[in-house]
Amino acid sequence: MYAMTYKNKCVYTKRKENFMMNKHILRSLLFFSIGLALSVGTLTTPPSAFAHPSPRLFAHQTNPIGLVSLPHSPAVQTNWSMFGDNARHSHFNPYENSIAPGTVGKLSNGWLFHTKSSIGSSPAVVNGVVYIGSNDGNVYAIENATGAKLWSYAIGSGIVETSPAVVNGIVYIGQYSDTMSANLYALDAKTGAKRWSYATKGSIGSSPTVVNGVVYFGSGDGNIYALNAKTGSKIWSSTIGSIDFSSPAVDDGFVYIGSTDGNVYALTTQSGAKVWSFNVGLSIESSPTIANHSVFIGAADGNVYALNARTGAKRWSYATGNTVSSSPAVAHGVVYIGSGDGNVYALNAKTGMKQWSSNIGSFIASSPTVANGLVYVGAQDDSLSLLDAATGAKVWNTTTGSPLALQGISSSATVINGVIYIGSRDGNLYTYCICG
């Protein structure tokens, strides 16, 4: 989730690239140091029970060559409209029926889309179009079938680290900048024309969540905002600690978000009034996932937390061996999450007990995606790994071509309609499918 930019003059570009690269490296080293002091695999559960279980071919953006057509549409057509797929951030596609543990051997490269700088944004796929941001300062719309560029929109200064939300024909995406202001943009999904923008006084690394006609997002200015999705007018804002990369999850009248002040916050969707906060002691860049009346989230202290969604009381916590900036996926009663210790963990959502862990071998900032018995996760060694959701066994993996140390993949995979989409710090959006 950390960034470089490619914008304007070469000197300006290099300055900002160094700014973001140094920020990323220092943060990674800090998180690694924190992890050395943590005990691996320690579970603490409070007395309160879990009360509510319930050969590669390329398609360049402006000059498509060697295009690979992706497979014909499956019987069930779905969209992946925002970070985590939905407002609860489940990171789970229950409709995928093509890519499975028994078919991964048939996976091959689809088209590749090239941008001019690194990609930390995670793709949205809606109505046959792929949307993604790049640190070259552009938002892109790409034809799903061929990988050809439909349009791009330049945000001006800064980069695009956030993941787009595409709802009702509008693309919502934030601007990340090392200046004192940044905008949330609303773009026409068909043309890329700007519908409106809303200025905040801090960078926006928090991906927007759109539900019931309202856009929710956090800003580095310390506020979480709720805007009218159609007009961009402010409905409310609420001041909490600075929000770096945590994206709000929305469920049942509440908004949940993590903050760099070490708190998880719950606010009402109606007014932004604070309902509760839970302090973990260190920064939170993970985004919350809501399932079965619980809030699941990772933190820089190396723990994964399960909190009561109504009260904020801790249900359980699980200690990994390093910081957790990855956001959890929840499917079939299991929480899947990556850690800076290089492991993906599968935890019982009700009790927090470890079901398995699988070592990827590198720092994980990417958030897992679960679909059809597989867990998809990227890592900073440039790898994309597919794990058996039941056992954690690695059944398939590939690497992208990032030349940047400590960069790799922080984008999260979108798995939909028989295709895997994932961005890389090498500036490319990759697709994989059972093609042919």
C-alpha cells in the first residue's frame, strides 16, 4: 500500500518517488522490528463468548499487441464493485465456479495492461470493464475481454493508491499526495469525465465504500467523511485519529474504520456520531471486515482482532510474528489474513483458534481473496500464491516482474467470472485465467 509517483518534470518525479519509497522502506523495517518482539501463534480470548456466530502475451494500454481474449462468460455473471467486493469487505466471491483446486494446473497468462508507475490499487470489475488506479496519477478503465484501454483520467498532482468503487455508473477514487490537500473524485464510468470532486486537507489512502447512496472514506486530515454519492455534497464528517490506508466497512447502520492513532472506531451512518472505540496501542492500516456481528481487523502490534460490532468488546485476538497491514477475508466461518512474518493465517472466526498457517516467504501487505476453495494472496517478493482454503497447501503460484526491492504486490486480487486480476509495483495489471 505504499507508493511512488510518476508526474510532471523529472526532478519533481524523482523527489516524490524518493519520498514515498523511503516512507515505505522505513515503515516496513519498523514493522519488521516490531515483529521480532512478538510471540508467534499466541491466542488470547477474553471471558466473553462469541455471541453471534451466525508464453505471456501483452496488451499495452495505448497500443494493444498480442491480445489474449479472456474466457467466455460463465453461467453466473457477477461484479466486484469496490475494495473487498462489498461494503462489509468480505473479500469473498461465493459465485466463482471455474478456478478451483482441481483446475489451477490449467491457469495461464491472460492480457497484461501497462501503466507508467507502480500499482497499489486493487481492481474493480463491473459490467465488463476493469477499473484501477496507478501511481502515474491516472485512473484507468480497461475493456475486460481484450485489455484495451477505454479511457484514463489524470488526477493532477499526486498518485492513486486507493482502490476504486464503481456504483451506479460512477467511479469513486481518492488522491494521495505529500501536500496538505487531496481530493476524492467521482468519474463517469463510461467516459471518465469528472462528475464532481471533494477536497480534504490530507492525503486519501483510504479506499471509498459506497452504499445506499453515500460515499464513505477516511483522510489523513483526521476525518472520516460521508458524501452524497450523486452530488458530492457533505452529509457529515467526524474527527478521529489520522487515517492512512484503512478503508471503512459499513453494515447495519454503522461505519467501522481503523486509525493510525491505534483505535478501531464505530460510528453511526446517520450522523457520524462515535459509538465506540477500541485501542490496540499501535497504528492500524488494515481495513475492517464485518461478518456475524463481529469486526475483524489487523494491527501493527502483530495481532488480528475480533470485536463485538455493537459494543467494541474484544471477542479474541491472535498474535502473528509481525505487523498486520493486510485486511481479513471471511468465508465459511474462517478468517484469512496475511502478516508481515510472511504467513497467511486461517483462524476460526468464532474462537480465533488457528486452523492452519502457510508460509509465503515474504512480507504480506496484500489482502487475501477467497473464492471456490482457494485463497489468493500477493507478497512483496512479487509472488501471487493460490492456497487450498481447507489446508493452506500452496497449489499454484507465479511472480510478477517488479524490479523494486521491498515493493512487490500490495494490490489485492479480484477473482471473478473465471479470471484473476491483480496489480503489481512493476506498473502492470496482470490477468490469469483458464484460457482457450
